[in-house]
Amino acid sequence: MTPLLDYVVAVFWLAATALLGMVGWVTATRLFPKDAILTKAGHTIVLAWAYVVAVSNVLGATGQLWPAALLAGVAGAATLTLILVVRRLSASAATDGDQLDAQPTDVPPSRVTRWLWEAAWAALFAFWFGHVVTSGLLRFPDDWDTLIYHLPLVDHWLQARSLYAPDGLRWSDPGHNELVTLWLVAPSPATSSTR
């Protein structure tokens, strides 16, 4: 495949990933408007992950796990959800606008307590991000678990175009976080050209 095709697919993948983030954020903000930013970020991550898992499972169970189908399925599901959430919550806000203000409010935490929690979560996120970059992106995996199970499982899924891939050594072990790897590599034209 040409590098130009890789760039085109990368643009669509980045757009779909950004759409996932936006849908998760809009949904979390509309459903839980009084939550803190970090809580909304957690909701966003869980919702985005749910789209990838749901679409991968549907496509994988039907044997249609094609790169374009995964990309289009995730983007389509996220777009449909965005439309439904905006319409549904806009309609309910128009009819129940005064009832939201009448609800009792929680006692807000002190400013120092809130700042300490946010600083602790930010430090934990920075540590995790640094670990991912230094141990996951800047060096090739050399541990047994990744080389014998995690990466080959995704490769077998892509070759079989299904989540049922009994040709793999450990095919019966359930794949969970490997779906993240599937989302990261499946839309690439290089993965479809090797099949």
C-alpha cells in the first residue's frame, strides 16, 4: 500500500477517535451536568471504550471484522448516539427545565480537598502516561505475554475477520484489552494487505 493511503485512513481514524471523545463528553455532560471534569473524563473514556467493544463484538460475531467496517461502525454508532442524545435531552430539558433547579444540591467539598484530589489524579495520570510512552511506545515489546498472546490474538482476529479465530495458540483465552489494540491497528491498510 502507498503511504498516501495510510495518511488518508489515519485522518479518518483520528476523526472517528475524536468523534468518540466528543460523543462521550457531550453525553457525560448532559447526563451528569454537576460532575467534576475528571469524573466526566472517566465517563467519556468508558463510553468510547463501550463503542469499540460493542462494534467489534457485533462485527466479530458475524465474521465481518473488516478494517473499513470497524471504522465505519464505530463512527456510525457514535454519530447516531450523538444525534439521539442531543435530541432526547434537549426535548426533556424543555419540558423539565424547572425541575432540575428544584433538586437538592450536594454539599460541595472544600476548595483545598478538591484541589488535592485533582492533583493526586493528575499525578497518577502523568505517571501512567509516562509509563505508556516509555514502556509501550518507545520500545518493541519483548515480554512473553505480549508476544505469545496479546499481539498474535489481534493478528488472528484480523486474518479471520472474526473474533472467533481458533488457529491461534491461545484462541480460547478471552480478549478484553486486545480490542483496544484492534482499534489502533485494524483500520490501517497495511493490516488488510497482509491477509
